[in-house]
Amino acid sequence: MIKGSATELPLPISPLVGMIDQLYCPSSDDEQKVLIRAEEVLVDKIIVLYFSASWCAPCSYFTPLLIDFYKALRNKQNVENFEIVYCSFDKSFDQYQSYTFKMPWYCIPFDRLDVKTKLVEQFGIRTIPHLVILEPDGQTEIVSGDYALEQVNLDPQGENFPWRPRTLEELIDGVPLQHNQFKQRPLHIPAACLGSKYLMLYFR
């Protein structure tokens, strides 16, 4: 909710959250999974889509790493609000149920093939395991694919999560830039001056 006035307005729901619609809540060992509206848990949060399957050997290796990462990040202070959402490539409901039982995050129901198909098409999923990390608008991709998987291995405590790529201004910060229009006495300009301009990089 948006606070600060007498009337609290609901936060806007992104098309992605609206499409997902419903999710299974994480369950403890003695509980059955319970359905919840996606808008109740995903709105205004970084969304991490996890495409995986129980029959996939690389997935079986990566999933425990992701669980440890998730738990470590949940215990940290001052971390951006986020949720992981599992999108299944399992071949049967029994596989899905067994694989997701220990997952501490939300899961798209196995029978929502329509949602899985749309997500696979939207994000161009060709191999698993695959991570897609999105800004709270549900549309702006931060990182994905092999790079995102690698970051879970390299940064298991999530110190730099969500691993936003550095801007060009950040990359060249402190590096003197020279304007060659002034050949006799080159003019050095600060990188901050480039922020609002289209740039063409020339490598030689």
C-alpha cells in the first residue's frame, strides 16, 4: 500500500504479476502447499524467476546453492526486498511435488502451463537452470542466464545483490577523458558530462 495520506492506495500491479496470478506458498515439512495471490507477495519487489527441473543434473547441483543463497540473503539487513519464483520444467506432478517440497520460495503451480509458456517465450529460455532477475516493475531485466547463475556461486552471501551492471559513468569514473577537437591543448572533461548523451565507443 502507498501510505502518507488519509486514503491508502494499492501499489500498481505489473503485467508480469498479473499474468502469474497465483503461487504456491513455501511449506514446512508437515504442511501442504497453499495457494496465494501473486499480487500479495510480489508487488514492489525484485523478482527472481528460477527455471529448473528435478530431472536436470545441473539443476540438482544448483538448487541447493540457491537455497543457501536465499536463506543467507533473508538473514541480511538492508537488502532490497525480493522474492524467488520457481517455474517448473518437471515432467510430472509427482516430480514437481517432490522437488518443490523443500524450496523456501514461491512456486508457480504445475498445472499452469499457460503461465510457464508465456514466461519461457517472454524471456527466451532455452536451457535450464536459468535465472531472470527483474526490477520491481516486472519488466526491466537486471541480469539473467549464465551471468546470474555465476553470481550465486561468486557472491553466496548476496553482498552485491541484485548485481546491477555498472553504468558507463561508473566504469570510467576517475579516468580522464580528452576531447581531441582541441589538438594543441586537449581539453579534459569529467565523465559526469556524458550522462545525458548518446555515446559511440571507438575501440582501436
